[in-house]
Amino acid sequence: MKLTAAAKGTFAIAPTPFHDDGRIDEASIDRLVDFYAEAGCDGITVLGIMGEAPKLDAAESEQVAVRFAKRAKNLQIIVGVSAPGFATMRSLALKSMDAGAAGVMIAPPPSLRTDDQITGYFKQAQEAIGTDIPWVLQDYPLTLSVQFTPAVIRKIVMDSPSCVMLKHEDWPGLEKISGLRGFQKDGSLRPLSILCGNGGLFLDFEMERGADGAMTGYAFPEMLVDVVKLSQAGKRDAAHDLFDAHLPLVRYEQQPGAGLAVRKYVLQKRGAIASSAQRKPASGISGAAKAEVDYLLSRVARYDARANLQPRATAAE
Amino acid sequence: MKLTAAAKGTFAIAPTPFHDDGRIDEASIDRLVDFYAEAGCDGITVLGIMGEAPKLDAAESEQVAVRFAKRAKNLQIIVGVSAPGFATMRSLALKSMDAGAAGVMIAPPPSLRTDDQITGYFKQAQEAIGTDIPWVLQDYPLTLSVQFTPAVIRKIVMDSPSCVMLKHEDWPGLEKISGLRGFQKDGSLRPLSILCGNGGLFLDFEMERGADGAMTGYAFPEMLVDVVKLSQAGKRDAAHDLFDAHLPLVRYEQQPGAGLAVRKYVLQKRGAIASSAQRKPASGISGAAKAEVDYLLSRVARYDARANLQPRATAAE
Amino acid sequence: MKLTAAAKGTFAIAPTPFHDDGRIDEASIDRLVDFYAEAGCDGITVLGIMGEAPKLDAAESEQVAVRFAKRAKNLQIIVGVSAPGFATMRSLALKSMDAGAAGVMIAPPPSLRTDDQITGYFKQAQEAIGTDIPWVLQDYPLTLSVQFTPAVIRKIVMDSPSCVMLKHEDWPGLEKISGLRGFQKDGSLRPLSILCGNGGLFLDFEMERGADGAMTGYAFPEMLVDVVKLSQAGKRDAAHDLFDAHLPLVRYEQQPGAGLAVRKYVLQKRGAIASSAQRKPASGISGAAKAEVDYLLSRVARYDARANLQPRATAAE
Amino acid sequence: MKLTAAAKGTFAIAPTPFHDDGRIDEASIDRLVDFYAEAGCDGITVLGIMGEAPKLDAAESEQVAVRFAKRAKNLQIIVGVSAPGFATMRSLALKSMDAGAAGVMIAPPPSLRTDDQITGYFKQAQEAIGTDIPWVLQDYPLTLSVQFTPAVIRKIVMDSPSCVMLKHEDWPGLEKISGLRGFQKDGSLRPLSILCGNGGLFLDFEMERGADGAMTGYAFPEMLVDVVKLSQAGKRDAAHDLFDAHLPLVRYEQQPGAGLAVRKYVLQKRGAIASSAQRKPASGISGAAKAEVDYLLSRVARYDARANLQPRATAAE
């Protein structure tokens, strides 16, 4: 089923699992898909920044996208197709859709500066992939160094009928969500799904500002799923209580560069992937950092038993 | 008393209080100093990024530095003297020390790239202010876009005997603290005070990695003071419990650009400053954001009564 | 006489002359003004990037601006008032105009990215200096890293009636001049003087695209004056012949960072300033570079006798 | 024959020829190779920035590299293999060498900042391609925004025995060449070929500072070949005379972004490629710009008859 502007819920940003020697670990892709499904996710986004996409060659990117899509069943798969050139973008987009992906995601190249450069780029990107592939606009200035105003996002969306979702991860970003929802109220912007990234650091309030859900790689997607549902059900305090219990770990994972090592470490502990290996260049995780993560897990587990991966640690409380 | 490498504890980063019409509010400077003293701070850093320093002209910068220094009594005052040129830096440094400041703080200009450019700049900066003024090196890549390796910090410190403190706010930054403390263990780096900024977002673990305290502008400096003390006393769980209770608000304040409006809003609520006005260009705070902050305060207050600024909100829990 | 949108001709970008020990050399300011007057310049721009403006403190900036303005007589003085904050900008603008300056010049801070940030900044800048001070918009992405589209320039100009001139130094920039002149033809942009910088590297064609003259710091302003006049008189080949004869040296001077040392070296050789000293941080000029400049001068002198500063070198031809 | 540190002369940076509809034009690749051979070039560098490399997908990159290599005969082919990830880099490097390339060229990703990040990256890059493929280090801060000090270049070269050449295009860059040659004199740097890019804008003096030749895309490679030879033969004035005659056009071609359109326009006029088409995103060339290039050609032709592509223009002189 193709992605539409009505998409809601939680899409996990998946890492790409590697064997310790750097080869793609296809069995772990399957386990990861099942893990996200069991956690209650609605979709999975693969080959994003967290997915180490630039470290794969073209054949490997296709291999990963296809494997995720084949295993997905009821989950929608979104494939990151950002690339330095449109030929590569188009090629991966077509192959992903053929394999059953629900849509693709496109981030801006870091060189874009002016509003015209930005809107021009995405117009050309859509021409490259064609109008029949639903796509997600990624707005992540912290990492991508490109700044979209709400009006620029509106123009991109209104120029491209197949743009159905915003991956919102501006920081700060709460007023941006309110601004976009305001555009829809005044009739100047058509329906658009807004899922929130930036590690989930502001998911609690993003939902209250009008987001439709989460799209991020936190290693306990169950929390994202529940916070989104509680918030949608109007259970404000309960949503914040759960969110706040996880926030110390959410924050620890959201360290630029280093965060991926933390996530792979936790996902491995949880059995979702076989190895926490990354391809070079990579930030590792020190012994001190592992101990800090273990301690944080034990603290989260006091509130949320699903984080109880370390029997002794909780006993020590 | 001049700043030394033995400095410990909590230094508040102070905003510059303005009247609603943009004039400097000297009475609020006095109240702010008293507020930080009552909160248990050991020092105050003025005219930093959060202090809107670049928005003051030279005479106003001197006026602010002097007013803080005169009121400070037992608190050590550090004056941010970062400037596009060394003449301005020197001038403000000398006047601040004459007025009783304990030291000055210097951030790198954003254009620096190579290791040699960085170490060369700070060598010239120290020549500009002279060797008898203790100074703090500010390491804040997120905002300043200059990246120091631990080895570069070591070289800067070893080249300049009057560099006595690092304002650590790299992100991620935990391994950097461990690295610097490791240099001291192997004898290649002399004693250096490390106080942590970056909004306090990692203060809990930074203390455990060897930091000497906090230097940031969180609007509840009492929390910083207590977490530093609990951590120094080895009360790990208690330190994290208090820290985690505040983390949702800490995180909300640490939004680039928007954070200052939040801090001034809370400080005004707490009576520490008369107006939350900022000089242009400034990010404001919307009604929605104010309500979010009020809600966060009410939640913090469930654990830490000092955050109870809104009787009705807590009653509603 | 205040600057207007009818300004034409050549405005020299002046360096700030220092004594060897770094003090401002006021006598050389007077000589420099006379030198530019004799070269046929219509105005002088002081305290620009080339004028080492950020290296002066507030009192020195005022001192330099006033000294240039007092000596200027028939030349219009434009004072660079770019500053990290509006208080400093306003203060220097008012003092400069009081001393007889014709207008001021404002460059964007490097942090500006989106079109709205840019237009918003200049609106606030104009509010800061007041509507009665004519000002020049500096568009220099190579150094300032801010990119203006022609439509953004139009908006800035139309929002601020006192913006009378564009210092054009985008690179590439020829189509931008054509675009702005096109806006004027279609009635969407009011009259605006366009003077060209970027070291003069494209002055030959910039004039043909509709520029009103030059505003740059080439150490032979006589060439700029003549090329502008020849071009305005429709003597295309003659303009290019003169320009091309100087281009090897123009190019040599237009090396980022290093160029100022070259210009001060040549200006000292020509007797316009007493010392080629720069304040720190500064790029020096090596012996090899001096010899290269001398060789270039000797080559220019074969076509333009005014460059004959080295009798022996020309004899060697 | 593999590339060695003894390489000298002129390596043309080749554009990638496309048909008007964006397909790769293989016949024009053959013509281009013959054109560069007839111009006296010693080698050709393909799939560089000017070669629109990021706009090709993986299969196309291989296709282009192989086609150039097959046609090359006596010319050495260097293939740009810069890529966001090492898997892609390795894959293209191996395929290029199999097809007969003499070596590969690697540019840094724009995110690198500290000296350690830079040297670490190139160590990993060499591991990725293996130690038996000679490679060229590209130093182009203007476009790539990464700054190498001479000491960092030395470390990269000394760490990687297969690094045999520097593509020097820092700006300013003359002192850097002198610095590197100085390292060789003091024995701290092993032999290294230095070929100069940056559009050839400083080739005249770069040769005098110790460069071994040119590696750039100027549409009259004959000039580069002759200036390199004249300079190597010690004929200083003759080298400069020829260089200066071309400089107005060299400068026009060296406009960031726009320059490629100019080069393809001239190469098409010269019959070296069938179409001047670029893939999107691309800067076009306006009618005004074409007329300016034609005028510049006519002026170069007064000195160098090889630029006489427009009989009437020269007759009009």
C-alpha cells in the first residue's frame, strides 16, 4: 500500500545491520522487521542517515531496501533515496517501489541556501523520481545544514502532489508544526502527514502541536508507539509520564554521531540485531559509555519494565 | 579573588536584563546576582552568548560587567570578552578586571578551521589580554562551529599559563572529558577546571566523567548546584533522580535560539528579573510555548517544590 | 552631501593605515584621502572588511571614520558599520554622519540563511540606524557566506527607502546585475546605484551589464576610474585593453586573506601609506610574494606607465 | 602505466559529455580524448567535480571511466572516485584500474574539520581502495570547505605510500607549494607530484613556486601545456605573456558553478564535444554570457591564433 498524507503513528528509523566484518546481515534485517512489528510500529524507514546509507554502494542499497520490503508484510517501508545526483536517486526509488516499498524519503543536499534553490531542488527531485512515487520531505537542519521556512515547505508540497509527508526534525521545531497546521486551517496548504524525528527529543509536545506521529530510531520504539497513542487519545499526563521516564535515554541516544553506536548497542542487547558493528567511518562506544547506557536502562526499567534488560541492575535499586 | 584551575561548583550563565524598551535594567542585574547567590552558585558568567553580549555596544558591555562585579560580593564574576577583534577584547578584559571580575571567557571566531588556526588564535588572544588575567576557554561547536580536539585543548592550555578553565559544551562531549582527564593522569596536561555548559543536558554524566561543576543558564540553578554536590558526594542515584526530574524542562530550555526566551520567561516568573525583554534580533515565546513551560514547571514541582510557581497547576495533578 | 541612488563612478575601499606598532596612523589617513582624490575617485569606503574594521575597538572606529570624513572635501565617505549588534551599528552610524559621512554600509551576519531571515535582518538594521541615513547593502557571499537572490535584494531595497546602493560582489555575479536592471525595467524595483567589488575581477563586464561603477580596493584606483569612464563612454575595446593589462595584478590582489597584505605593500610603495602593517590576526607577505608583485608591477607598467614604480624592472624588459 | 610521484605536465580535467537528452555521449568521450591528446596533454582526469560525477549513477560512472581509459592510449587517465562512502569508492577504483586507469583521485567530504578527522579519513580511504592503487589527494577548500595545512598534507602522504600526487587548488595557495617543497628539502616529505587546479588562475606563479604542472579544465589546454613547458624551460616572460593573454578567459571560466557551462560552450565550439548539455541541477549560460565569451575569444585570438574560432570577431578588432 502506498504512503498517503493520511499516514499516522510510528515509523521506526532502522539501522542497517552488518556482520562484524562489515557485510550486510540479511538475517538481522528480518529480525529487525519482526522486532518493529511486535513493538507496534506502523512502518519502517530504511537507508536514512542512521541507516548508514552513504556507506553502501548502489547494489547494496538496493539489496537492503528489497530485503526490508519483502519481509515487511503489514508495515509500510519508506526508503531513503537521497543521493548526490538524481540518476542514483531515481534508480533506487524505482527499484524500491518495485520491491513493494510504500514511498521514498528525500533530504536536501547541504549546499542549498536560498529559498529558490531549495524549492528548485525538490521540483527537480520529483521530476527525477516521477509523479507516481509518494515521497517524504526530510527537514533536518542540524545535520543537513539547510533551513526550510514553513512557507518554503508549503511551496514544495504544493508544487509536488506526490509529496505526502514531512519528516519534521527542525530544532527548535514546535512553532513550525503550529505554523504548518495554521496554513492548513487557512486553506493554503493541502493535507500533509507530519511525523517527528530529531531522536524523539520533543515528541511529547510535537504531538500536542499537531504532529501525526513519530519517525525516529529510538531503541525502544514501544515508547514512541505508546506516547503517540496516549497523546492521540488525549491522555496528556500519561503520555508525558511515559515520555519523561525514557527521556534520559532518549537524550543519550540523540548525541550527534555517537548516538548510532548507542542505538546499535541497545538493539543488540534486545536481540533485534546480531552485531552492533558499523561500517567506517564510525564512532565507537567506549566501556564507560556502555556502563552509562546500562545504568540508564536500569533507571528506565523502574517505570517501564520493557527496559529491564539487566536483572541485577534493577535489583540494585 | 582571581579564578584558578581549582575552581569547582556552579557558575550561572546570566542573561542581560533589559527594560521593555531595550535599555539595560541595572536594578535587575542586582536582583539577579542576589538570586544566584541565594541559589548557592559559586560564580556568575556574564556577557556570554546567552547574555546577548553582541547586542551591546562597548560602553554598555562595560556597564554590565561592572555592575555585576560590584554586586557580586562572594561570587566570582567571569566576563565574556569574545569579540571580532583583539582591541575590543583587551579593552573589555582590562575594565572588567579593574572592576573586580575573577576572570574572562573567550570563544573562538567561527572562521577557525585547522588545528594551527585555533591554537594560533588563542595564543594571540592571550597576548592581547596579557598573561595576568585568568581566562576560560569556551568549547561550543554547536553554536560556534569550531571543533577542538582534546589535543588542541591541551596545546592551548599548555601554551597559556593563564588559561585556568574549560567551559565544556561539545556535543557529544563525555569522551572528551575522559580524554582530558586522561592527559592529566599521564602528565601531559596541567590542572584545569572543567565546568559544563550545553544547557546542562549531560551534567549528570559529565560530573561522573570528571567535570568540576556546571556553567550554564538553566533557570533553576538550584538543581545544578545540588546535582554537582550530590555527584561530588558520590550519591549517584540521588543526583540522577533530581536531574531527571528537571530534564524535561532542561531540554525545553536548550532549544537553540528559542531557549533564551524560555529562560527569561522563567526567571521573570521567579522574580529574578523585571522583564523578559530581549534586544533585536530575538526569538520570542508564543502563548503555546508559555503554556508548555508552565506545564513543565508544574511537573517538575511534583518532585522539586522549588519549581512550584503555579499553585493551581500542581493542584491539578 | 548625502549618498543617493544616482551615485556613479569609483569608490575606493580604503585600508586602515597603522603604524608598525599597531596604532592608527592618522597622517596616513590624510595621505590616503589625497591619494584617492588625485586618482580621480568619487568616494571612499572606510571600515570595510579590507579596512580591518573588526580589529578596531569602538573608539578607534569612530576616530578613523571621523578622520577620513574631515579630510574628504569633495569625496563622499561611506562608513562600514556592520557589527554583531544593532547598538554598535547605530552608534557608529550616527557619529559618522555627524562627522560628514555621505552614508553607511551594512553587511549581513554570516548566520543568515533563509530569505526571511535576510530581509528581516535588514529591516531591523534600518530601524536601528533610522530612516534618514542612506545606506549601502553589501552582497559578498564568498566572504560572508550569505546568499541573496535578486528578489531578496529587491525586497530589501523596496522595504527600506534609505537603501540607495548595492555593493555587488557576488561571484558569479553578471546575471545578477542583469536581473536587477531587469526588475527596474519592469517597474518592480526603484532606482538603485550598483557599484562592483570582488576585487574588480569582473569590472569590465559588470559595467557592460549595467553597473554604475566600482567599489573595491585595487591599489591602482586609476585603472578602476578609467575603466569605468571608458565603459560609460562606450569605448569597449579600450576599456578591456586597460583592464586586461592590470588583470594579472588584480587577480593577485584578490586572494582571500592574503590580498590585503599585497595591497598595503603596493600602497606603501606608491607612498599612499607609511607602513604596510596590519593588526593581528593577519596574513603577512613573504619575500617570494613581494618579488612576484614587483614583477607584476613591471609587467603592468609596460602598458600603463603609472605602474612604473621600479625603474630597473622595466629596464629589464 | 600507473601514476607515480614523478608525474609532470598537463592533465586536463574532462567534462562528461552528454547528449541533449541527458544520456552519456560516448562518441564525444572519444573525441574529447583525441582533442586532449592533440593539445599535448599528458593525462586526463575524469569524473571530477567538473565532470558532474555526482550526477551519474554507479553504472554510468563505471561506463564513463572505462570509455575514457579505453580510448586513452598514451595519455594517463585518473578517475575521480570521491564518494559519500568507502564501498562506492572502492568499487569504482577497482573497476577503473581494471580498465587501464593510471590512478584515482580522492577529495575529502565537506564535514571534515579537525586535522585528525582529515588524516583519519584519508587513512581509511586508502585502506578501502587498497595499497596498490596510486591516488591523488585533492585540496580544494573553496568548493569542498575542508582546509588542509601543509603539515596535514605531509602526514597524509607519509601515512600512505600510494599517495603520489597533490591536486593543488587552495586559494591562496602559492605559499603552500613553497611550504611543501620546503618539507622535501628538509627531508620530512618524500617525492610528490604537485599539479595545479583552481581553474589555472595562478598557474604562472605556481610553476615558479615548484609545481610540476597543471590539472584543470580550461577549454584551451594548449595554453596550459605551453605555459607549463615555457616555465619548465625557464622562459619566464614568455610564459607570462601567453598566460596573461588567456587570463581574461581563464578568469571568466573560473566562476563557481557557472564556469562549467562556459567550458562546455567553448569545447562545443571547438568541436571537442557534440553538445554543451549538462545534467540537472545545472547553471545555464545566457545569451549575454555567450556573447561575452565570444568577445573574450576574439581578444585572446589577437595573441594566440588557436583561439580564433570567430573569423568576423577578430576582423573587427
